[in-house]
Amino acid sequence: MLVVAGVDALGAAADYDRVHELANEHKTLRQMLGHSGGTEEERDRDQLQTIKDNLRLFTPDPVKRAAKQEAMCQAYRDYLTYAENLLVRVRESRFFLDVGQVPAPLLAPIDLYLSDAERQIDQIRRRVLQGETIPHEEKRPWPP
């Protein structure tokens, strides 16, 4: 029942009074909430304060949202550090394979993976950490 009211409130950008009115007066919404009729007693059940309390569950707390955002950014920074360290190791291995005279056609897939990983790391850094929107033409499907 709470989810229906919350989705309705968020989708309609409704304030508490509007959600209260909808919950009490709108037959379809009342049926979705599990109320069969529209008696005075049923209407009294959906008091404004109860709706406010329930809808607060759908409204993110700015402090919690900021903490969650920072935790997500730190996780991405950790991931990027890990990915960049792996790329260093792959480049070193690729160098030794090249020096060992491994034929170029056998090294081509490694070069392809390296370039794609570099592109993805760059885009993650720009999109998540710097808030940039990546232009569509810079995105490409994998495999090319």
C-alpha cells in the first residue's frame, strides 16, 4: 500500500495534501491500496500525518544521500586505482611478449583490450568523478 502511494506521489510530484486527497477520494487508487469502499471510517484511516510519515520513507535525507554519494565515489576511485594497476601489469607483460618476438597478430587482441580498458577508465573518471556527460559518439559497443 505504501509503495503505491509513494510511486503515485513521486510520479505526480504531489504534495502531502494532494496524496491525502488521492488516497481518500480516488476509487482506483483506494482499490490499489487495498481499501474496498469509500466509507467515512475508511477515509479516516488515511490521515494526513500517516501519509507524511510514510512518504518520508521515499524522500531521501540529504545528509544520507551525500554520504552515499561520497561512498560510491570512493568505491569508483578504488576501482580505478585497481584497474590502472592491472593495466600497468598488462602493458609490462605485453612489452615482454613483444621483445620475445611474439608475432604481432597474436598481440593484437591484447592491444585491443588495453585500448578499450583505457577508454572505459577515462569515461568512468569523467562521468562519475567529474560529473561529465559522455557524448554518444565516444561510446562504442564491445566488441568493435
